[in-house]
Amino acid sequence: MILQTHTEEQIWDYLKEVTDPEIPVLNIVEMGIARKVEIDSDQVLVKITPTYSGCPAMNAIEKLVNEKLEERGVQDFKVKLDFAETWTTDWMTEEAKGKLKDYGIAPPEKTEEEGDFLKSLSGTKVIPCPFCESFDTKLVSQFGSTACKSQYFCDNCDQPFEHFKCI
Amino acid sequence: MSTATKELTTKEAFLKYILRLADDRLILGQRNAEWCGHGPQLEEDLALANISLDLIGHATALYEYAAEIEDEGHDEDYFAYFRDDRDFTNLQLCELPKGDFGFTIARQFLFSAFSYFQYEKLKEADDEQFSGMINKHLKEIKYHLRHSREWVLRLGDGTEESHERIQESFDELWMYLGELFYMDEVDELMIKEGIGIDSSTFKDDVKKLIDDTLIEATLNVPDWDQFMMSGSRKGIHTEHLGHLLAQMQFLRRSHPKAEWK
């Protein structure tokens, strides 16, 4: 029998050392990707959830979590993908949103209320520029360099920037 | 020999139900992926590749669940690569060649408009794993709908050339819309189980969104009562599916045991 010498708190700390390969300024805990840590008798179970269903970074993240736990000497652990809860950008911490902005990506706003979607089809939300805070920006494309971002352009400081889509 | 039709079990119906949803997404995802590197502009190249990635992601999750329900040791790759055209139950709408950019956009808009209302109903399904997936995919469908709808408006209300071409695309695609609302014994059994949905309950919503968008785009709305194609949910397809599958499946079939390392 292996005695689990790592506490739940420690496991969370290890997970904080794993960063998102697409957005290296954020770790998977503040992203809301790492959902649960359960220590059952001796086994550690870590549940992670994908952001976008087609996100190619998910396999990489799963691998990185496995490597991190191994590196930290966690003996008996399992990393499981959990689909029961649907990931939303609302799970991102305020701190994470601040880091995104400093990194040059406009952070996601709060997700829209149910039922507003069809009405909102015609309008586009105004996203402030992460560099100069100007609202004089325009949407270039709903889709950007990764599944989770859209492309904008700031007419005030003449900079293209990305916006983390809110889902 | 008994003449009675073999009764459909709940398990069989659920499997078919999920495969229909998954096949739609895999085949349309494959079609849209043909634009990768060929988009009319960089942003649209990325957009179509992103939509493809989402659709194939949705299909993968559904196939994984189908494999679990079927319980015969298959995986998602089996459903994608080792079934033949008659086994695929995707809408004919999804398999049509990509055409020009307007055709791809028109098709994506029609599919997304339908999927949006379909998933809004399906997310209430009485099966936690299934409804969890549907909820997740729905968020992405909203982006697809917003994107393709904006392009319909831009192309329809754009130049004479773009107007004419997207109008032709809608005219050509129209006869494939009847199948969106097709229902049979699979749907009936699934509705009884609290999982399936009755497409007649949201048919008017789908039509209204499509009609309103076309009108806003200064396009003519073709006749909803015209001749409509049928058969795809039973494996009857256009000649295009076989060619698509040949391209998509050949590598996997040539190296059936190959693994990514």
C-alpha cells in the first residue's frame, strides 16, 4: 500500500504550475480547466475539462498535468477528462483576466443572459483595446489564431488585438 | 420466416440517434476543412478551419459516447473511418461539394440555424452525459451561426456578383432542407425516453430565422413547399459522399493499426 503523502492543497499548487500552452501567462487553475482534486484512500484523482470541444491544446494539457504530478512525486494518480459541467469563461478568475489583458488579449466579459442570443445576432459588442483602453475598435473576424479567440483592430492606436471569446 | 419487423430497442435507437448527429458534424467538418489554405482571405481561412475543428470535435465526443452505448469495443475512429457510405446517416446537405465561398457560407448558415434550435431543445435531454455535451457544443454553434449569418448579409446585400452567386447557392441548397425535419421510429422512441426531440416543435423558428435573414440580405426566399430530397437518415446519399469518404478514410484504412507516437 502506498501512503499518499501529498495533500489536496499541495496538488492544487502543483496544478498551478501547469500553464496553458496557447496562453502561457495563465495556469490551468485560474483558467478553470482544472476542476476537481479528490484524494480517495491513496489515489489522487484530478478532473480537467476542455475549454472548446475542438481545442487541440487539450491533449497537451492532459499530458502536462501527468508529467507535473509525476515530477512532483505523486505516486498513484489519475487524470480524467470531465464533460459533465460545461466550461465557461465565467470560471476564469479576475486575476486571470487581468493577466490576459497585460498579455495583450482583451479578456472575456460576463457571458450573455439566456434568451438574448437571437436578439443579439445583429449587434456586435464593443470590446475595449487592451493596449490603449479605447473603445474605437472593430471586429475583424469572429475566429482567430486559436478556437477561443476572435480578432479585433483598434482604430485609436492602430493595433490589431485578440479577444478571448466568452462562452 | 416472420414478416414482422424486428422491434427497435432503446439502445439501438439511442445509438442511431447519436450517430446521425455525429455524422452530420464529421461530414460537414471534413467539407469545410477543404477550405484550409484556400480561403478567400486569411481571416476566413482561419474561420472555416476553426468551424471545422469545432464540428469534428463535436463529432468525436458524440462518437465516443456512441461507442460506449454500443459496447462492442469500438472507438471514435471506427465510426469515422471504418464504416461505408450506406452506414453514414448524415444529412445530404452536409456532404455536397464545398462549391464557392458563398455556397459554403449559405450551407453553413442553414445548418447552423437548424442546429441552434435543435440543440436548444436537445440540451434538456434526460441523460446527463449527453446533455452536457450538447450544452457545450451549443455555445460554439452560436458563433458559427453569427459568423455565417453576417456573411449571408454581406454577400446578399453586397455586389451584383456576390448577390447573384449566393442566391444561386440558396436555390440549389433548398431541396436539401426537407431532411432537417425528418423523423422516424428512432426519433419517436427517443422522444419517449425523454432524450429525443420533436422537430415539428421548432420548425417554424428555424424557417423564420432563415427567412428573416434572407430578406434582410435582399435575397429571394425559395419555396419551402418545393420538391425535397430524402433518404439520408436511412443511408441514402448523393454521389458525393463516396468520394468524400474515399479521401477521408483511405489513409486510415491503408494503415489500420497505425498509431500516433
